[in-house]
Amino acid sequence: MASLDLDRLWKIWMLAIGASEGESIAACARAEAMVRPFGYALADIPALLAAHHARAPDIDIASIVPRELGRRAQRQAAAKAEAERAAAQQRARPAPPPRQPPPERPARPANPPQPREQATHPAPDQPWRDRHGADVEAIIRRHGGMARVFEKTPEELALFNAVLPWHEISTSRDAPGVQEERWDGQSAFRDPTPRVRDALSATLPLPRTIDDAIAEVRRWIRLNHERSLVARYRDHKAPDWDFIAGPVHMRASIVRGLAARSLAARSLGEVIARVRFQLEHDMQGTQESEAVLHDLQALQAHLTATPKAEAAKSARPSARRERRDAVARLLATAEGKAMSTRQVAERTGVTAKTVQSVMREMEQSALLI
């Protein structure tokens, strides 16, 4: 039997920590599928990685647990503890006395009376259903029916068709015997190849602002969440991830990079929106910090240049006024009255049109007689 590839498990675990909520859950499922054949559970992964990866001593791996994975690990640990407690109580009970054979029962009539229907116990997730019932009904009503909730949107179909030439199904490298989809050799949870990225970017117009990019990412997350909610309400055993296709995951990853790093912020409000988005998606790496720093520097340069431009703009009318006053003073003298319009213009450094305008003003004010 092949040994557990801890290096690959480390990469998947880091993807589960740094990705968005939907991608984190999917990566957790892949990690669990990878360790299950070796007798490990989901909660054992941090300890396995902590013992293996001495090359990162400054990272407390055992304390790094994604949000969804942490809740799932807690539920598993609680279930395991409950099973152990029940087993201990069972061992502590005295052995039951030998069971006596039941007495013979009289023959039942041909058509026995039907027993009255007994009230059933609520399902294990009945409190969850009670909390989310109104939300699920609103989602179904908005989509026009439960089946319509899971229909692919035109955008999803366009993205899938754009990368269909590179679509393939192969055996998972992490879980032998499990089939998974790939696009140009890459899974949906890895960086797409250049031609897949180009196809996904050209199919739908890429956002031009940080606000638009954030809105698109949240739209994909909300779609996946609504489908997960309805699926669980319909069947409590339904998985709570991967209700959007792989090309949508890759498109969301591209747009997430635009919102967190690539697009330039046009205002302080967009810088704040970018930082809030980075915090929501656990994106606080060097590239994200450099993007925020670049935004702040650009805004500072703009704010510094604005007062200078305003000062220069306000100074221009004053200089014009001084030249017109010089023309008026010259025309008020005997020498100026004897000069032609062209001569006055050359003497004062203005155009003949300006001299004529000043003369009209002086005539109107009865200064030129």
C-alpha cells in the first residue's frame, strides 16, 4: 500500500485555510478523502502536519483550522466522545439475566385492526429546519420552484462551454479510485492554465472596479450558499459544498484576485472595501499588502497635487485682470488716446481683441471722452 503523501496533504491544507468559504470546504473534503484510507480522521490532520513539517516551525499548525472544518472536527470529536462514554456505561452495567422465551400468543384474526398512527420523533436536524424554513421558502419562491434553484444560470453555462475543449475526467491523485474533473490538467481549486484563464476572462466582461469585482465574487458565493441550503433542507444528508461548477470556481478565483490585488482603487472608499474583502477571505499576504500600499500612495499623490492645481487655476484670472488694468491705464493717457488699437496691444502684451473689449468697458463707464 502506498504511503500517505504529507507534502501534498500540506498543500491541500494550506488551500483550505487561505481560500474562500466554499473552496475551503471542498479542500477539506479532499484532505479527508486523502487520509481516510490510512485510518486517520479529519481531526487528525493538524497533528500529522505538525509532526511532519519542521520546515515551518513558526506556524502552529495544530491551531490553524478553517472555520467550516473546525466545526466539523468539533462535531466528530463530540460524537466520538459520546460513543466512548456510551461504551463505558455499557461495560459498567451488570449482565442481563437470561432471556425467557416469550409466551405463545393466540392466533391473530385474518384482518387485524390497524394500529393508530403514532407521532414520529423529529429528525436530528429539525431545529435547523425550523430556523431556516422561511429562508428556504423565499429562495424557492424567488427561483420559481425547487428544481429551478439547481438549474445552471446562463453565466454558468457560458463559462462551462468556454473551457469545454480542455475538460477531462481522471483519477484523483489524492484519493485513489475517486474520479475528478480537470481543465487542461488542473483541478478547479488550483490556478488555471493561461489559456483556460484567458477563456474564462473573455467569456464574461471582467469587472473594472473593485466594487464590481467584490459584487461578482459575492454573487457566486450566495448562489452556492442558497443551493446548499435548499439541498440540506430537502435531504439532511446532502453535502454542503460544490453546488457550482468547476469553471465558476476558477472564474471566482480570477475575480477575487482583481478585487484583492490587481485593480487600482479610485477612492478611499474602495481601499476600505478592498481591505474588508481581504479580511473576509483570509487574504493578508504580501501581494495584498502591497496592493493596499500602492492604493494609498496613489491617493496621497492625487491629494498633494490637487491644491497646487487649484492655486494655479485661481492665479490665472488675477494675471488677466492686471493686463486689462494696464490697458485701461494706458488708454486713459493722452499718449494712449493717440495710439492705434494694435499699438496699445503691442505695448501692453495683449491681443487687439482685448484692447477693444477694454475700450468698450471704458466707454460704457464714461471714462473715455
